[in-house]
Amino acid sequence: MVTDQQVRRLFELSQTGDSQAMAAAKAGMSVKTARKYRRWMQLPGEVAAAHTWRTRPDPFVEIWPEVHEELAINPGLQAKVLFASLQRKYPGRFQDGQLRSFQRGVKAWRALAGSPREVFFAQVHEPGQLCQSDFTHLADLKVTIAGQPFDHLIYHFVLTYSNWEHGTVCFSESYESLCQGLQNALWALGGVPAEHRTDRLSAAVNNLPGLGQADPDSRPAFTRRYQALLDHYGLRGQRIQAGKANENGDVEQRHHRFKQALEQALLLRGSRDFASRQQYEAFLGELLEQLNAGRRTRLAEELVLLHSLPDRRLESYQRLDVKVDTGSLIHVDRNIYSVDSRLIGETVQVRLYPEHLEIWYAQRLIERLERLRGRQRHRVCYRHIIDWLVRKPGAFEQYRYRQDLFPTSRFRMAYDHLKDTQGERGVKTYLRILHLAARQTQDGVDEALRHLLQEGQPIFLEAVEGLVSGRDAIPPATQVNIQPVDLAVYDALMIGQEVTV
């Protein structure tokens, strides 16, 4: 069979003055064949008939109507699952090796007669018009802080025209994280675009039906707090349709590109461990500056069209009035925190920030607590309730949040030791020791317990008090006692004398 390359060679030789026979010989074909292709002035591939026939019988020819009917009813049915169903229905008729042929047949039918597929329409982006934002998880990058896993998210902000981007480290997709991240981006940008688009975050979008409203479209599009944030900056809010992440496509694509760039930067750094969160955030800031460096020209077009920033930032915390229950607990954002027992029955104001919360009473800041991540979590501080727990020691054993009352592993070890050696009386001893830690110093009591446990000494309140007050010295944990070496033993071995140990 003559190839396209041979005919091209023939056409080239025909221009050099060679005879037709000589050109045909050099091209590797007969004179008759050469004359044919010179007359057609086409390559073999251009004149070959399209291959539309099968080279072997179709083993599924009788069951294709049945398959097509099933696919029309269930468009999402996988070819592999359907093939397995046919094997069960017609035992021994179809072999595993025919799966690929069946899959090709299903693919061809879907392309020619199946349901129309969704069309994505490329959009024209105008400078200064639209920004998009979303949260993305970075747990897969396995970043650590001082050797500890740092499971976090990034609030990611992108201008759709220039692709300028900004990121803020956060730990949940809460309104507080959204508020802080969006404001950080706008103030870093130095202006405000016309519109802001986000996905259907419960922190921003009103996804629940309005009470007493028959028409779901009659309810507000956004939550009250998020709408207030948009109004403060003069932004028009947009939300994507449910299940249509492609409508937020710019920021979704930047998620992928940003993670790729961060992964490469971590590989070049040679380590995923950072000494502190501040060092890691500085590393992220440098990376974002590098990514934005190539966008300055298009960004300059946007900056002249942005609206000016307001005079101040909006508060990025939520104010909640919460009553302290009889267990000295408050319930905030579906999590439980303890407060001082003196506040039982009182209503305190909680200021809920992205990463911490503040307890205010009588216009005074009472306490600042780290915010719990997730839902249905609890944090009970023994200092808040120990005064009454020592008076009611019988409540400790079945206390719902008992695990929170072991500040360190040594406190737990001391409790287990006391329970094993003293029984119920050991529980009272442990609570008195815990009370001592609240009145004196937790670190001092922890060090005293370390010494008593290490030396195998009995644990009782007076012994711990003596060590904490300094009456009894505690050897440092790193102190090592090494017995002096008798060199005479070594000398005796060298001269072959018998050594008695």
C-alpha cells in the first residue's frame, strides 16, 4: 500500500527534472501508480474511503434496543453496571473481555442519541465589575506547626478580570470567617468592585424557607448579617444556583492553581513544618505576592474603576446574649463552654470571633476563650467549677464533662493511681489537688505530680502542697545520676586478673 509520505516524495522528485519512471522508482512505487497519483494530485489518505464498516460481528446486536431503552430511562447508569446486569440476565453469553466493546457502544449511543449535555458558556469579564470568593480546605498539603498537624482552610478571594487573589487562614466556613476574609481582601485591594458572588454558603445565603411564606422566592436572598456586610461596602451580592459550582468557576479554578503553587513552594522549601502560625502566614503572603506579580497590568485597569472603601471596617464578630445555666455553662453556636460559677443565672454577652470568643458582663471583659471547631463540642475549665465540686465530690465520677477536668496527662495518671489505691477517698484527694492547682499554679502541681509518680511516692495533698510551696525541692526532670566508674576494674582486666564485682 502506498503511503502519504511516498506520494509526497513523488511530487518533490517530479519538480527536480527526473523522468516519471525515475521519480516512481525513487519513491518506491510503480510507474502506473505514480501516474495515477500525479493525475489525481491527492494523497492516499485524502482519497481513501471512510472506514464505516465493522471488521467483526457485533456480539450485542440483538440486545442494543434493550440497552438503549434502559439508558433512556436511567441516563446516569454506568456501562459497567449495565454489562454486569446483562451477564446475570443471559448467563454464559457475554464474557468479561467484551466489556470494553460494550462500553464503546454505550459511549457512541450517548454521543449520538443520548440526553443533551449541559453547555458552559464562556463569559466576558469587565474590569472592576465582579469578584468571587469561597473556602477551600488545605488538609491534603499536610502542613504542620511546630510538628503538630495544622488542619485549616483558606478564604479565597479573586477578581474575575485580572485574577488578582487574596487568602485568609481560617478554620470553619462561618459568617465570622467570611466577614473577616472578605474585609481583609478588600482592604488589601484598596477598593471595592461592583458585585460579589459566592456559592450557597449557609453563612451568607438564606437556604431555608421563610416562615409563613408560600413562595420560596419571596424570602430574602441573603442572611441579615451578610446583607449588612454587603451594604456596608456597597457591594451587590450574587449567589450561584444549587449544585452549579461552575457558576463560581473563576475562584474554583484559582483554588486548583493556588494549591498547585503552594505544593510546589513547599517542595522547594524542603519542609512542610513551620515554627509558628505567623511564619506560615508570612509564607502564604509571599506566595500570593508572587502569583499576583504577573497581573499588575490588568489589575491597574481594575483599580481605577473600583469604588472607594468605607471609613472603617465592619465588626467581624457576632454579639449574642446568653444565659449561664445551672451547670455554669453557656451554649454558643451549638458548642458548650464553661464560665465562672458566680455568673450562674446571669445573662452575659458573647462576642463570637472567627477563632475566639469573649465573655462580657456589666460592660467588662470577663474572659477570652478559644473557639471550638466543629459542632457538639465542649470545653469545661476546672477553675470555673472546682470550688463547688470539692463540696460535692460524689458528682465527679458521673459528671458528663469529667474528661475536661484532667488538665494534663499527669493529672489523669494521679487520679487513676489515687482511685486504685484509695478508692472513693482518692476521688476527694484528687479534687483537693485540682483545687490547689486552681488556687496556686497548675504547672507547679503538674511538676509535683511528675516527681511523686516518678519516684513511686504516695500521692496526698500535703506532699503536693510541700513541693509546690518549695518546702521540698523537686529534682529537675533532666537530672541524671551516673555512678562513678572504678578504673581499677578496667586495669585488672587489662593484666588478666580476676575481677570481683
